[in-house]
Amino acid sequence: MFGKKKDIKPKKNQSRVEEPQQDSKSLSRFFKFSFARKPKKEKEVKSKSRFRIMRTIASVLDGSMLKSDFAMRNAPLAFFIFAWILIAIANNYMAQRKAKHIDQVKQEIKDLRDEYISTKSQLMYSTKMSEVARKLQKREIKEPVHPPFKLLISAKEGHHE
């Protein structure tokens, strides 16, 4: 196996791999079918397939399919698949609901941001020195011309006895 490679060349008129030649009779004992079957007529096949379909539908409708051994063996699998489908539907519903909620929250954030910018702009405008002076002019309060100064009151003057 790990030694030198042997050069195997086929002889003349011989293929590399010899396949055993067997006839169809010897193969039929290994398989359940025979290669030498005659093809069935189309009418027979159609009538049998229609009969099978009708029989299956009838067994489903009258409930005899639920009594069968096949149904009993595969009932846990059917319930598992049914539960899995229900979970998938619920998951899809919840995902759609969350996506809708996310879109609503995004729209609300956008509206609040717009309101914030508008309010901030109004506040900045109303606190400008010229705007404050204009509003106070209606009350006949004027902007001071002289800078502010401190009033100093001595302790003796401040007490009345």
C-alpha cells in the first residue's frame, strides 16, 4: 500500500475494470422486481392511481386513517410539526408587531426632534438683547446707558434704633 506503485496495464482487448456479467434472472433474486416486466397499459395505471387517491380521501374523511398503524407511529412527529408551525406563525406575528412599533417610535423621535429644534430656535430669538429691549420698551423700561455699580452701605447706617 505504501510501497512502490505497481504499474497495472490491461492486456489487449481487456478493459481496466472487469465487471461480472450477470443476466437479468440472477439479479431478480436480489431485487423485488424483474427487469423483464411487460409495461402496463396506461388505462390500468390511471384507474389504479385514481382508485388509490379515492381510497385515501375516503379514509381521511371517515377517520379510519387515524386508526391506522402508520398514523399512530407518526402522530408525535405530526404534533411536533404542527407545534413548530404554530410557533413560526406566532414568531412572524410578533416580529411584524415589533417592526411596526419600531417605525412608530422612530416617527415619534423625529417629531420630538423637530419640536425641540423649533422651541430652541424660538428661545434663542426671544433672549437676544435687541428682542428683550423691544419687549421692555412697551413697558417704558429702557436699556441702561451707564454701567452697573455697587452700592456700599455702612453697618452703622443700616440699623435703626
